[in-house]
Amino acid sequence: MPVPNDSDGFYASVPLFRGFAKLMDSALYRPLPDDWFVGVADIVQSTKAIAENRYKAVNMAGAAVVASVTNALDNRDFPFAFGGDGASFAVSPVDADLARIALAETATWVKEDLDLQMRVALVPIAAIRKEGLDVRVARYAPSPNVSYAMFSGGGIAWADAAMKRGEFAVTPAAPGGHPDLTGLSCRFAEMPSERGLILSVLIVPQKNSDAAAFRAVIEDVVSLVEKSPGSGRPIPTEGPPLRWPTAGAEFEALATPGKQPLWLRRLTVHAFSLFAFLLFRFNISVGGFMPKVYIQQVVENSDFRKYDDGLRMVLDCSPELAEALEKRLAAAAANGTIRYGLHRQNAAMMTCFTLAASQPDHFHFVDGAGGGYAAAATALKAT
């Protein structure tokens, strides 16, 4: 059945849900309108970059997709999912040209300033449905302040594979054509595990696997994690550590809009981050910004688990829970239901997108600090 052409206000009409354990409830998902587009992006040879300890640059590139499209759309709400070494999103036809430009400019910026190669593509929903697949979206609200998109239907995975085949490619912008990355930063230090290890988890269905069986596996895994005393969010309750100089200052300087020379942007970032460090250190409120409130929102708003045609999680967990998870996943893989990738590391990291620190709707993307989702995806390919 064709989906009504209802681009304006569609995403806002999708109901919010709380409680991550509900994520496999099909009633929460709405099919995207027929005239929408799916955007996908990823870093070529991200495994090599991570082996060179460039995972912070890889994460910055993935988050840059979200930041550039958001700024191009004047901060209008749209569904997106951060994937560690890339991102996926959906936009209405009204916003498709702006999103295409943002993708093109982001690919150029990633190449010129981060020395990474990014693939980008914009895929019509009609092309996905022609393959017998769909893109359905739900809105998960981890806090009262923000919501993150969850995607089902197989269409996002198909669009990602099509991009890697070179289909629907967006040509990078001309040299020097950089996006507006206002609000993108990575000032927080790595967050060491408090329970034993940081586990990056990626679970996708095997080809032609039974949908009900796959759903049961995902629900079982989420239930196991949520009920276990050996698992928790990878962000400390008191918030991620903040030090000065910040570890991500160079990336933030590269992302700073404007034509100023890099040395001046570096100086500006160091000065502003020192100011912010002192506000947090001494709990000084300025205007509408209150450090303790902001940190609480960082913890609540953090994006450390999601569903985009597969389950992704970054967990602070005990070695015993990691072993129990792997046994369950291995059994499900053996019976033809899932493919999975796990990656263990000692710490998690955070990349932030904050347009106004005095407002509660700031986004914080979490990944493992020693390879994260990209390393888990490599393990997935090897299974």
C-alpha cells in the first residue's frame, strides 16, 4: 500500500516511547512517506583508521553528518542515527537538496581536515520499497529533553549496502566547500569502565531469518542487560570527566566555522574550553547555563543504545555478563537467526552536539574508545 504523501510534520507526529525494552514493538514504528529520502554515510577503511588510534577522528566524522544536516535544516527535527564511523537519517523532499549539499560538504571536510575518506549517498524511499523493503521509524526518548530515531524494515541496511556498491552516491563538494558544524565538539575525556569493561555490541538478522525469532533474541538480550546488576550505562552518574586542555580541542578547531586561520581557531577553542572547564570545576552559573543541570542532562540524554535494522549498544559491564551475552548470541547465530559482533575495551568516549548549552536538547553520542562500533562491525563480518 502506498504511504500517504505527508512530509510536513510527519516526524513530529510519530509518538514518543520511553523504556528501551519496547523497541521491538512494531506498533511504535511508522512508515516514512513515499517521497522521503534516506541519507547514509560511512568512513572507508575505518578499521585501518582505528588501528592507527584515530577512533576519535572517526567518531567526529560520523557525528559531523548529524551536525551538518541539522544546521542545514535550521535545527528542524528529523530522524537520525549515529553509527560510530558514520550515520543514517531521513528527510522530506522539501529538505532533500539541503541534506545533499550538507553530505557533499561533510565528505569534503572529512577528507581535507580529518584525512579520512567518507562515502555519502541519498536514497529515495521509492527505490527501497521497490526492493520489497521498508523504512519505518520510531522515536525513543531516553529523557524528557531529546529523542532518538529507531529504524526498522530493512531499508536502512539496504541503503548502506547500496552506498558501498557505489549507488545513489553524492559527489563531494569542491575543495574548501565545508559544512556548518556549529555545536559539534568532543571536550569530555574518555570514560573508564566502572564494572570491568566497555562492551560494544552489534546484532543484525541473518539473511532470510525468521522475524519473530530475531525479535525474540533482541528482546532477550535487552532484558538480560537491563536486569543484570553487572551492566549499566557507560556514562558515570556524575557525568563524564572534563579536563583541560581538552583531548578533542584539535578536532573542534577544525570543525569551527569561519575563514580564520587554524592557529586562531585553536586559540579560540582552548580559551573557550578553559572558560567552560572553570565553570564546571567551580559550579559557576552564567546566564541560563547551570553546570550541574547540564551534566545531569548529558547523562540522561546520552545515546548509548539504538536500533537501526540492528541493535547497537555500548555497555559498561562485568566480564561475566559479557561472557553470558556472547554465549546467548553464539547460540542464536548457530541456529541461523542473527549475526553479531562484540568488541571489548577499557573505556567509552563521547562526541557532543550542543547548539545552546542553556537549553536541555543537546545530543551526546557514545562509542567505545578502543574501536567501538566499527570494531564490532569488523567482528560481525568475520562471523
